[in-house]
Amino acid sequence: MEVKNIALLGHKDHGKSTLIGSLLMQTGAATKVRIKEAEEYSTKLGKPFEPAFILDSFTEEREQEMTYDTTRAEIKHKDLAFSLIDVPGHEELIKNMISGASYGEVALLLVSANKSEGIRDQTKRHLFISRMLGIDRLVVAVNKMDTVSYDEKRFNEIRGSLSVFISKIGFSPNSVRFVPISAYKGENLVRTSKYLKWYKGKPLIDEVYRFASMKGKPSTGMLRMVVQGAIPSDSGELVVGKIINGSLSMGERIKVLPAGLEASVDEITVKGKKVHAAKVNENVALKLDRSSSAEMRGNIVSAADNPPRLTDFIRSRIFVTGRINRKAMSIKFNGSDISCSSIKVLRGIDPTTGDVKSMKEVKPLDAVEAELRLARKIPAERYEDTKELGRFVLYNGKEFTGIGTIV
């Protein structure tokens, strides 16, 4: 069964963990033992039964009612399995959120319909980051509808207000669905709700399925393989790595960049067996007709006549999580650490409005477009063309400072 990664986004306390707990129960994925444990812990804390306790396994998370790190849970629906990635909603845990959201193929955003909560800055930051990371399919679950008596007007207020921002940051209207739910009460998750007769769409799980079952952006067909290293064997040195785009055949002429090696493929091994060809997403070992003295890890294998751009200058969009010290910056790119000779901020982007703004000082939770000059050349491509060659992590010394995509 094919597994699709669903990134759950949203401000703290808007119900992500509760939603997953309810879905685990309604789809039969939660065991009786797990449900009983959650019931007993709810009683111990003097609270009504809380579905989130099925997911939040750490005692500290249960007692403080917050998720600290990304958590995964799997449910099945029709012919697909959904790996639900619950990311932290707290502002101070934005780094953990970025890590979790980077795996998502579809975003599922929770927004509380409660009058005292609603759309928050963190709601919009999560959307901005998910779009920046290439997620282009979005389901917005307007949660806690039970707290507003399942009021259609309140649902429409949130949908109308958020739709403007969603469109501004690059989501297509055809790739967005709004669904009213109550995660705590279990309404409109797997089955239609009698309290939401005015809603004419499908339950939440079916709207997620609609987008998850769509095919992603077609591959460009260009061979790209990320090299993980070189290992000795009885027949000579093997270059090992994962094909992230295109395919590879015996006898093909390839380039290995930035090592500068051009060679022919003598042997291809996949899962311990020699094969005539390998395709995208396969881990392979290649025996080449020549070797290189250069470090192999982090290099990119391509067809000899269609290599990626080798450059020490990149223009990028960066979501900033820490301090920018232009004298001590570096990036991690495909497992390699590369110093930045200079960083020039071209403009700021407000991740809570999508508006361009002037920026004298870059602060955490800002987004910027910037030009980076690197200490050495890397095989880079635009993020929208090849994700693995178009993204990097920014560091200030040893401090994680942001995530960037090449534009």
C-alpha cells in the first residue's frame, strides 16, 4: 500500500494532536490498549477523555498539553496509507516544525473556529513555510466548530479571510479545500456530521485522500543522483547513492560534480543484484571505468551531456530562525558544510501577510530573498526543478539559523 506524508500545521492548541487521536480511533488504527491508556491518563489528570493523549506519549506533553517534537501516526483509507506528521505549533519550536513539514506531500492546516482563537500569525507562518518547501496541495480544517454551535457564518468568515493570504503566497484555488470539523467530538472526520447539514463537501479524510491520490509534479527526466560515498569492493571502488531524478543505464557516460570526474558506468548494483538499469528513488552502487581522489560524499551524478549548474553564487528565499552574522555564516548542502563568503539581503517578505517589505535588520521569524556567495562551487538547481539540489540549511557558527530554497 502506497504511503503519503501529510503535514499537520497550525497554531498551538488548535487541535492537531486531538485530530490525529480521533482519526486513529475512527479508522480503527488505535488499539484498545492505547485507547484505555489514554482514558486512564485523562482520569488521572482529572480531565474528560482527551484523544490527543493517544498520540502525545511523553508525560510532559500530556501534562502541558503541547507537542514538543514532530510525531508520526499512520492511518489507512481506501487504497492509501496516510503518515500523519504532527508538528509543534508553538512559535519557539519553529525549527521542529520546519523539520517535520519538509517531508509533507499534502498540508493539513487546523484553524480554530473558537472566537478567542481563530487565525493567528503562527497559522500563517506555517502556511508560508509549507509553500516555500514546495507543498502545493492544502486542506484547511476549521476545527472546534462545536464551540460555535456549528455556525456556517463563522466557517465562512475564516475561509474568506484565510483564502486571500493563501492565494497571495502561491497556492492555487483549485488545490485548496476548506472543511468544518470538530476533532474533539469526532464530527465530519470520517463520516458526514448531522450538525453540519449546511456543508455540502466530503468529510475531512476524503478531502485529504482527494489530494493525496493526485500525482505530483512530473519528473524532468534528467539524471540526478546524490552520492553518499565511495566504498571498496572485490571488483574495485563503488560509488553509492540514491537516484533522485531520471534513470541510469549500463555504459552511460556520466559526470560527477563538483569532483569534476567524467566516466562510464561499468556495473550497476541494486539491493545486492547487478542490473542493466536503475530508476528514480533506487539506492544504487556504481562501478565506474575510472575513479577520483576527490571526496565523493555530497557529489551529484548526472548524464555527461546534461549536468546541473556548478556555481558559487545562489539567489535564494530564506526563512530565518536565528541571528544572521554575515561574518560567520555557512550552509549545509547535501550533507556538505560550505562557508558563505557573503550574504546580501535583497528584500524582506512578511510571512504573516506575504507582503514585500524593506528590512534594515533581519530577525528570527523573518523571511528574506538574498544572494549568497559561497567559498566553493556546488551543483545547484532551482528548488522547483529539483528539490534536493535546490535547498539548504543556514548556520551561524553551529547555530541553526534558517532554511533556504534556491530560486
